[in-house]
Amino acid sequence: MLWLNKPANTMLSLRSPDDIHRPITQIVRAPGFAEYLDLQRYDDPMEMVSPADENRRLLLRVVPYDRDRRLLLVRDVTRLHRLEEVRKSFVANVSHELRSPLTVVSGYLESMSDDPELAERWGRPIQLMSQQSDRMRLIVEDLLRLSQMESDPGGARHEPVRVAEMLENI
């Protein structure tokens, strides 16, 4: 390691300047980190728990920028993970909570439309309410489908950013 900034020093729990000029694999002792570097698949970032705080999640990305040099980018993604979990939980809960009342409303509307007296007088409003109820049911089904897709780890697509090319263009 030749240089690091203060946030990286803190997030990786390093001892600057003592760690300068030491191999990075000797100072970042995270499971899988040395293997990640050895594989040299730098298009794929690595996630790890912060050595400084086990409640923090870090995203590491290596960018080759010279023949034998690498830039290690470290990003704290703890907040993103928490927000994503809250969002997933919200979508799953909302869809389940709305399903039951919509079923009841749809059932009553169907019963009302089957009653000749009510259908004659209130036919059009009942029809409109049924259409809107069906529309809401489809939205709830979409939310449930989204929640199921998000629980599948292979569902998300990530596009790599070629940081080395970007640095050359600056």
C-alpha cells in the first residue's frame, strides 16, 4: 500500500502511516480478501464486514490503473443495505395487508351486483367500484410478485463501470 485517505483508514481500521508500504493482504485481514485479489476479477466488487465495526458493511472494488498498481475503492454501504431491507419489508407487508381488505370489498361488490334491486339502482357505481377494486388487486399482485423476485438473489442485474477507462478520460 502506497497511500490511503482518512475514511479508508477508519473503515478498514488501519494504522497509518505504519501500514504504508506493507502488502495490503497483511493489513486488511478480511475473509476472502486475499482470494479476491488473487482472482483478479476486478469487475466484481467484494462486500465485507468492516474490521472497525461489525455492524458496518463495506463494498470494495479494485481498479488497475498502471502495470503493477491497483486502486482500492472502499465504500460504506451499510445505510443502503438497511434502506433496502426496510423497503423490501414494506413492499411485502403492504401487499399482504391490502390483500385481505380488497378481497372483502370485492366480495361485497360482487354480492351487490348480483342483487337485482341494488344492481338496477346502483349498477354503474358498483361497476366502477369493481373496476377500481380489480385494478388495486392487480397492483397488490404486482407488489407481491416484486417482493418474491427481490427475495431471489439471482434476480438483480448490475452493470459494471469501467473505472480505469473513466480515469484515462479525465
